[in-house]
Amino acid sequence: MDMPEKLYGALLRMTYATQFSSPMSAGVERTLAAIVWPFLFKFQPEQYLQEIEELLASDYVLNEQEFTEKRTNTEVKLYLEELSMAIEREFPTVARSGSVAKLSGKWRCLYCNDEIEKNFEIGNIFPTHHTCRCIWKLQPSHVSRSAMEALTEELCTFYTKKSMRNSFSISDPEEYAIETANRLARLLSEGQRNELINVLFDLKSRPTDSYFKMLKEKSEVDWPGHKDSWRFFEQFCSILASQMSDSLK
């Protein structure tokens, strides 16, 4: 049975950093550091969990791919299970059925046809749905009321020291800006998107603004503190503003 292209790509992405690890599960932390965090802006933690669930539940041969050769199918599956648990530890706002809730609040069952939201307390076990294992995600208790709030949440979620790792000089601002624009366009009204365009042009012209001190405290990224990070931020703002403008047409 041929593996679907999307799932095949996911398996390659999740096993790339483990190709020289012995045993394979010893590469879990390397995958988090080299793949999951740096590509957080594009691939959400819940997506990894869903892809792993699909791979583990399938009859696909997992140990004959580019980065899993000379492994056993059992070893690959064990690694994927370990990676799932590590992602749940790293990102407590996502979890699989059977896992223990680390945060209290309203959780949504993702990737299912039914719109299911339930309240869970710390220590609760996430259930299955129609006997199927689900991916659950904690829903925000606060909805952004302004473009500035939405931008701040975006920067403090996807643009942290852990995710950027001082790679500003080699990262493509356009790729990041497009992903951010897609998320914010779904979240913001037309009026808020116009507001955001003004905010972006204002911020990139004022590197001494106290806003950046707040970002540094929350995300550990000192945007105006280094020429590479500031150049990235300026380009990112310009491209994001253009993307927001295009979303209004």
C-alpha cells in the first residue's frame, strides 16, 4: 500500500533528525530542537500529533523510507510514540486521547466532523470520540480585541528565542510573513486588518518603542538589539502589511 504523499512528507520531516540516532528514540530531543520548534510557524504541534496518530494506526511500512532504512517497523513506531509524548510535554495546550490534561479550560476536539468542545480540569483523561483517538486543543480564554493584541500573541507564540534560535540572517521573512498573514486574516475583521497595516509601518520605524521591551520579556527575542533580527523584523513587517492589504481586495 502506497503512503499518501502528505503523510510521506510528514514521516520524512519527523525522522530527518533521527537518521543517525541509536536507538531512534534517542533523537526525539534533536527533532524538537531542529524541526518542531524552528518550523512552528508553519507546522503546529497538533498537526504532528494527528500525523503520528495516522501513521501508527495505519498498515503502512514505516521502516523503508529515506530516513528509516535499517530500522525495524517497531523501532519507528516506538520513536513516533516517544515524539508524541515529547510534543505534549513541550506544548501542554495540545493532547491526544488517553493523555492527561495539564491545563484546565475548554478544549476542542480537532480533525473530526463534529464540533466538540468540552471543559477539562488538570488531571482529567482526554476521551476518544466514536471510539477514535482524537487530538484535543485548549481554546484561548481571551479573544484579541485589537490588531495590536493579535500581533503580540502571534509574535509571542511563533517568534520566540526557542523557535528562531538566532537564525534571522538565514531565515526567509517572506515565508514567515505569509504564514502569519494567513492566521491573522482569519482572525481579524477588515477594520482590524487596516489597523494592523498602520501598526506594522509604525513599529518598523520606531525600534526604541517600549513595545519591543515587552516582547523581549515575553518571547526572549530582542528585535532591535541586533542588526540581523531588526532587518528580519523590518522586512517581515513590510511583507505582512502587503499581505494584509491584499486580503482586503
